Amino acid sequence: MHILLIHQAFTALFEPGGTRHHELARYLASQGHQVTIIASPISYLTGKSLSAKIPWCEKQSDGDLIAILRAYTYPALHRSFAFRMVSFFSFMVSSFLVGLGVKNVDLVWGTSPPIFQGLTALALARIKRVPFLFEVRDLWPAFAVAVGVLRNPLLIRISQWLESFLYHRANLVVVNSPGFIQHVQKRGASRVELVPNGTDTTMFNPNVDGTTFRQSHGLETKFVALYAGAHGLSNDLGIVLEAAKELLPRKDISIVLLGDGKDKPALQAHATQEGLENILFLPPIPKVDMPTALAAADACIAILKPVEMYKTTYPNKVFDYMASGKPVVLAIDGVIRQVIESADGGIPVPPGDPDALSKAILLLADDPELSRRMGRQARIYVETHFDRVILASRLMEIMLGLIA
């Protein structure tokens, strides 16, 4: 089959950010299926261009069966909410025009967020007379409303209408967390399948050597608690800085924040102002280099704001942490907490509580055997339940059934 994926935030393995879709595409290609991806040349994580110029359409490839078409996107993703909308709409239009030229498609795969590209995927599916699979990676606009990013009542109503419109018209809605199922069904999805977030257990494993990473950043003698990912409004990294302040007397503990995002400059300024010498900010790295960074950690941090809607999420980073054999300090409630508790693979703490976060880090730092045991159990659990190959095989069977 030939699958056309419309995905503004698509990230290849050699780029920083989440690579779920590249990994899925590589599996589909390994099974003989062709995948064409229309993506943005602007990094969704950093807001920066991935190339020296921003062409109307630039083609890349990953083997014979994966083509990546970078469609023009207005380059102001992180400047403001208004510019963000312009960026979304520019990709929506350009990806549609580029998609018209993709021939012999059997299935159009749309994904949200941003939700606007779902309209592109739906339109192309109807024009090409093929099924439309709509994947929901988070609950937009519900999340945007919950954290206060989307406040205008008219825009909220329009966004909710668009969400319901796409759910009703999709031949199939796929969600990446069990917490999303009830939400999408209530808003019009008639057929829903779960293909949860997971991890490539061959890429992330406890046998990777992180010594070089530790040496290059002066962490040889430290207990390292590492956060890897976006530095944005939802990630609540200010709480991590407050926890770091409580941990300042412990010179043997370092907290590493690896990644980028809109809030990073403000976080760095705050850390400097508070004299948080135990915080190390590092730039984002390609996914292929992430196993080495995680191998250098003694524990890993996953955190989101204490927002009720975030109880529905399965953050991808948690599964990478677990596959690396690291105990997870989890400041997120809900379905992902159930995973950590079932695995006994880390320490859940209440979101928004820096004291609880610092105590969990201290507990792991002072009990190396507990830390190692939780890491081993996390690895075993993720191998059994969240291996990317198993999940990709499930997605492929869903797609083949949809076409049939």
C-alpha cells in the first residue's frame, strides 16, 4: 500500500524531537509499503529552519520506500500565538497543494496537533477517493483551553467544531493514549483504535555507554537526574528549578535539562538569578544521539503542569526513559502514572510539588540499589507492553484492514 502522511511536526531520526512517525514509517517500509510524508521545514521543537533556505517544496528520502516532502511553512512558529496560527495555516495550504501531486495513494493519514492539517488530509483523501485515518496525539483544543493558551470564546467554539467535524468524517480515529478514547468518542468518532506511544527498545537499552556524555559535561562524579524534551508552557520546568533550589546543599546531585522551547531563555535567566549551580541546560540533540544522553543519567524526570486534562496523556519520553533502564521520577497523574506503578519503574509524585520532586530525587540518589532495581523493572515492562515494532505491526494491520 501507499500511505500519504500529512504531518507539520514530523521529525526524522537525525533531528531533535519526537520521532514516533519516522519509526513507524521505517517499519512500514520494511514490510514493503510505500510512505510519503509531507512535513514542515521548520522544527516544531525549536522553531528554527532545518535547512539554509525554506523552499516551496524540498524532497528528501529514507531508502526507496520513504519520501519526505518539506512543504513551505511561514517561519515564525514560536514568535506569538498569532504568528503560530499563520504558520499552521501556511502549512495547511502548501501541504494540500503538494499532496495533490502525490499519485497512487491508498490511504491518507492525518495527525493532530496541529489540528488544521487534518483538513488537508481529509480533503486529499476525498479527492483521491481513499480512506482517511485521523490520528489524535493530544486533545486539541481541550489542552490549549486548559492551560490558558486559547481563551477567545469564538476561537474555542470554532476549534471544537473543527475537532468534531474531523472526528465525524474520519474513516478511523487512532489515539496514542487510552485516556483519549472517551473524549474522541463523545465528540463524534464512531470507530476508534488505540496504538499507544512506545519506544524502540533496540535503540534505547541499558547497555549503551554514557561515560563520554558524562565526561564531556563534567558529570563524572554526580548523581544525574535528567529531563529530555520541550521547554514550554505545559512542561512546568519552573517546578524542577524550585526542586533544584532545595537540592543545592547536595553537591553530588546535578539536574540536566536537555532540549529547547519557548520558555528556555526565561528558565535559564531564573536559574542564573537564583544561583542554581546544580542545573545544567543543554541544547537539543538528534534522536539518534539520545540513547547516549539517557545512558548518562541515573534517573529521568517527566513532568507536566497539574492540569486535569493531562491525566489522559502517554508522554513518549517516559517510554524512552524506561527502555534505557532508568527509574522515572514522574510528576504527572493519570494513565501514565498507572504504567509506572504497574512496572514499579519509578517514583510518582504530585504535579506542581517541588518538595515532593526533590525528595524523590534524593531517595534515588541515596539508595543506588533501589534506583537500579526500578530501572530494571521499567525496562522489562516496556519490552513487554510498549515495544515500537509490536505497536507498528498493530498500526499496519489496522491500515490494511481499513483499505480492505
